[in-house]
Amino acid sequence: MTVHPRYTQTIAIFVLTLLTVLTLAVLVFIIVFVFGKGLPYISYDFLFAKPEDMGRSGGIFPTLIGTVILPLFAIIIATPLGVGTAVYLTEYTRENRITRIIRFGADCLAGIPSIIFGLFGFIFFVTTLRMGWSIMSGSLTLVFMILPTIIRTSEEAIKAVPYSYREVSFSLGATLWQTVRKVVLPNALPGIVTGIMLSIGRSIGETAAVIFTAGSSLRMPHSIFDSIRTMSVHFYILAREGISNKNAYATAAVLIISILIINLISYWMMNMFIAKKTK
Amino acid sequence: MAIALSAITMLVLIVLFIIKEGLPFIFKIGITDFLLSTDWEPAAGKYGIFPMIAGSLWVTLGAILVGVPLGLAGAVFLSEFIPQWAMKTIKPTIELLAGIPSVVYGFIGVMVLAPLIREYLGGPGLSIMAASIILGIMILPTVMSISIDSIKAVPNSYREGAFALGATHWQTIHMVVIPAARSGIIAGIILGLGRAIGETMAVIMVAGNAVKLPNSPLDSVRTLTANIALEMGYATGMHRQALFATGVVLLIIIMLLNYIAMTAIRDRGKKK
Amino acid sequence: MEGDYKFRINNLNVFWGKAQALRSISIDIPANRILGIIGPSGSGKTVFLRSLNRMNDLVPEISVEGRILLDGEDIYHPDVDPVKLRKRVGMVFALPVPLPASIYDNIVFSPSLFRIRDRKKLNHLVETSLTSAFLWDEVKDRLKTSALRLSGGQQQRLCLARVLAMEPEVILLDEPCSGLDPISTAAIEDALGILKKNFTIILVTNNTKQAARVADNTAFFLMSEMIEYGATEQIFTMPRDKRTNDYVTGRFG
């Protein structure tokens, strides 16, 4: 029995449409659901007041600080390492044993689940290096987690810079370092920024690696060796221990909004860059 | 140069420290007892992680069954049948969804999905099925957006060639476009797989975490990752070492997966 | 061929992997003249040009043997810094490659590498080099706009101006007019005619007529070898080698 291709096509398109609508519906539902339940509880006080009674009432201010500080420190450390690695791999060396080992390391690191980073951060930073549950331990653990992303995206971005730009730069008397600094990196910037934004997003959403290294103290930190709780960890504790569904929804909504803002910023920067180039 | 070695140094550090904490324990207990025994009672000195291995595999398999068909269908539909302007809003939305913290997905599983399963299908609700569906949804954006990119990367001349030979749009898609985009699609699936097997907090929230071998998709189950995260907070001594040993097993599974993925992609590259 | 020589090249051999790209080239290039290099594509013209400012160093497969003296100094001597060499020997590529920045920033790219910060001096450099490249009048009111918005012919003149701003001694041009319209081509040729007062110019071209129009001396390359070298008039009117004759009269190539 053979079916006419036109009927197969009709059936296939029908099934595809159905599955796509289902997929998009589920994904949209998640955002609408969280916003519907959470947005009404978000207020100035919720964002900028101290939590009361384990987070049952009051605000989330310390966790907001934690959510800004932890990714920020991680990015400040990981960006030079990641971009430096990418520049080394693309500009300063040719494919050889060492570059293969470096790439292999980055690939493996990218595949490691966050709970393993948590375990490692706990035994290495918290225990062995005696940093305790702290901003320091948490950020350093995040550095390990986001480094491969930054290396990969920077490398792709650097490779996408036309070779002719480098040739022109050399022919105008630039050294390799001047070429990297004045021609390669500026033109790879949008890609590098995208990688950084991705990493910030991932750090904000991370729970497993953070809870075992930065701890979950709700007090305001006074130094980088104090423990801190991020919004994701706060949300997890609120939801998991059934402390307050209302505040959990509100925290989740704030989390999604932060991610949204970060995505918007990276799109905006990207467009700015493209516009500036052809002004 | 020194900077460039940071990634590999970090990898070595991680592997070294996890193994240093976990491996001696495995040898003390015995590899077979640790991997194949079904009794996990740290208080009684019984450390068998077989139920957790089974749990991880079931939940990951389920996530693939849910996420891959949906993700692929969505990717094909969106990249082949949707006008460019609509994609401009849909693609960023998908990327936003990839950025939503996993705990949020887990919470929705608890509040929405688990009650539905309990009511209509029976069982405790928090189950393999709930975890599979939630993980499947979580990996959807990853699978979808990488597949879309690789389908978009197939040159238009391929499609024109197929059309010129009298193929319908669907024949063109499944005989020309998908095979040409295959390695990218596989990379997306493997990334999704890695995310599913490594996910911790969302799974803790929806899988129920019972330490026993499951009999049906409606049973509660505990994964390797959940086992570590649930007990890490209070474990000491032998018990803590047992959790690091669980980490070693997880690490080995992930490394194996990555290795298979990398060779699969490399072999395909050679064939071309 | 009178006067002093800028480049003296003796028995130059260049290998690309195992293949030989240039075979024992010996040539003396006089200062403040235009040397035209003609020959079919693949004859080694570009490789020769890129040996003169050591751009070939960037391609690891290429190895260079023989001696190239610039003002009597061996440019492949281990003590020579290729970066300093390239400042003395500027280059314009076949396709115009403006950097994605403003016209102004393109011109000051090289001077700013050498720590020239004085605004007045930079402005002066921009004006003189754009004027010498016959581009100043067209762009003087929009120096801050992107160089990518110039037409192809304007872009190539920008590239020439960018090299002039480096204040080199020699200018190498690798088929600079291959993608340009006749008017832009004429503008560049006119510019070269004036520039040779201050620079030594080596012009690789696929267009034999262009060499006849602007070059003082002409060298004919064929299959990795230099077949003939002499005053342009002699090469085009009474070539000594039959192959040169066939090429300049358009019988092949």
C-alpha cells in the first residue's frame, strides 16, 4: 500500500502543527502561571525589606543582594580567564596537542552537572581552603561552572572576525598583541558579551552549586567571607519546605523578570553594536 | 599560556577532589555492593545506590521521550513553516525559557503537574512520570533552539534542488533538510540529555525521592543527584564519603555520555 | 635603470609546503620609481610581493630562502623585527578591507599604534593622506561616518590613504584595481603617478595595460619564474623573450 505524497504531507504538517502548538502552549503557560500567581505580591517593600520569620513574611532584599553579588564576582574572575583562553587558542597557537587538551578540558567541564560543582566547592573552598560557606566560596565555584561557556562563545566570536582584518592590521605595522586588542577583540565583542550574559543568567538560576558553597544565611553579609542566600536558593527553600507559597511565587516572578532583563540587555547591546558599525 | 590552562586545571582539580573523597569509600564497601545493592540505610551502614542509578536512568529516558519529539517537531515547524518576522519574537521567547531557573520548573511540577497525575492516573503524584515531564519541558528550549540553528544553517540550494526534483515540502524536510542538519540536532539532544541527568533541585521537588526500585512510571524514585543534595546538608564521616562516592558514579556516567557524544559527532564529520 | 636601489633581491626561492612558489628570483628595484609586475594568475606575483614585507611569515606553510636587501639591510636577518619592517613597507590588498570603524579612525589606525596622540598632528595626517589618495574632497565632511558606507572605489582609496598615513618608504599594491570601476581606477593611477616622488611603489597587476600606463619598469612573471625585467617601454615594444611578447600582446594569460 502506498500513500500519495500529498496526503503524507498533509498529515505530517498537521502533526507538526499540533506538537508545536502544544510545546509553545506549555512554555507560555509556565510564564503566565508564575506571573499570574507572583506579580500581585511584588511591591517596593517585598523587594527592599528584610525577610521576617524565615521568609514567611517581609521582603527578599538580602537575597537580591546575593543574586547580584555572586554572579558579579564570578564574572569578574571568569571573563579574563575565559577570553584569555579563547585568544590564546585562536591567535597565539596553532592546533596541537596542548590546544586539544585545553578544548577537551573545557568540553568536559561544560558537561559536569552543577551538583558536582557543589560537592567540589564544598570540599575544596569551604572545607580545605577554610573559606566556609561564603560569598567567596560561592563565586569561585560559579567561576568553575561558567568558564567553559565563556571560552566557547568567545572562541566562536573571535573566529568569526574576518582574517582580512588581521592581515590589514599586521600590514599597517601592528604587533600581534595590538592586533588582538585593537582589531580582534572589539569586533568579537558582541559574541563575548552574549557569552557573559548567558553565564550571568545561568549563575542567577543556579541552586545546587550555590547552596552548598555560599550557604543560605538570610542576614545581610558584611564581608566576602559571610554566607549569603541567592533568590534561587531562597525560592527553593520557600517552596521545598512549604514556608510560603505566596512568597515563593513572588520570588519566582522576580527571578524570571531578572532573566528577562538580562536577555533584553544583551539583545539591546547587540543591536547597538551592529548599528554603530554601519553608522 | 598559563591562563589558557585554567580550564584543564579546574577539571583536574574537580575530578581529583571528588575521587579523593569518594573512591576510597567505594573500595572499602566493595564496588559490587555499592553499585548493585538496593539497600541505602546510612544509619545502619548500608550503602547501596542501585535504586538511584535506576532512578536517574528512568527519569532521563523519560525526559528524552518527552522532550526530543516535541523539541524536534517544534524546531522543524518553526524553521520551515513560520515567516521570518514571527521567528523574531518566538526565538527570543524560547531563549528566555532556557534561562528560567530549574527550581521554577520544579515548583510548577509540584503545584500543577503532580496533583493532576495523582488525581487522574493514581499513585503519589510525585513520580518518575512527573519528573520526566518536567525535565522534558526543561530541555525543550535547549533541544529546540540548537535544532532550529542547525536547520536554518542548511543551505537553501538544497531545498531548491529537492523542490526542483518534484518533492513535496514534507519530503524535502525529512529526506534532505533533517539529514543535512543531523549532527547539529544530535548535539542539541545530547546537551539536553546531559542537562536532564545532571539536574538536581527540580528533580528533588517532583520525583518523590523514595529509595526503592520503581515498578511503574507512577512510582516515586530518587536520582543520583537528588541523593547527594538531599543528604549533603547533614551527612558526616562515612555517610558524607558515600555521597562523594555517588558523585564519582555520576561523574563517570556523564563522562561516558560525553565521550559517546563526541565520538559520534566526530565520526559523522569524518564520513562527510 | 639608473639611480640607487631600494630593494636588492638575490636568488629568492619561496616554498609553499613542498611546492615551489618562486624560483630563484633576482631583481634590483630602483627607488622613487613604479615597478609593475605582470603575469597570469598563479605565477607567483602575490607571493613575491608578500615576501617584501614578510606578510608570508603569517602563513606557517611558507618558507623563504635567498636574500632581500632593503637599503642594504637583509630583511630576513634574525635581528629584524617584522613589525618595524611592515611600517617601512606598506601594503594595499586586492580587495578593499576597511576596518569596521569611521573613516578617520581607519586613517589614524597605524599612527596611533606608534603612540602619536597629538590631535593636531593626527588631523593633519588624515587630511594630507586622504588628499594624496584623491579622496579628501569626497569625504571631508563625513570623516566620522563608518568606512563601510563608502563605495568600493572609495574604500580602496581609503586603504591607500591608510597606508600613506603610516608614512612608509615603500608601497606594495596587490592588484589594487581588480574590482574597481574605470573612474576609481584612474583616480588611483593618478595618485600613484604623484606619489612616486616620495615613495618606491611596486604594483602587481593583472591588467597589462595598467602597467604600461603607470609603471616605469616592468617585470613579467610566469610559472614561479621571472621571465623578463626591464624598462616598461622596452618590455611592451620589444620584449626579448617570446613568452613576454605573447603575454603582452594578449596571446595568452
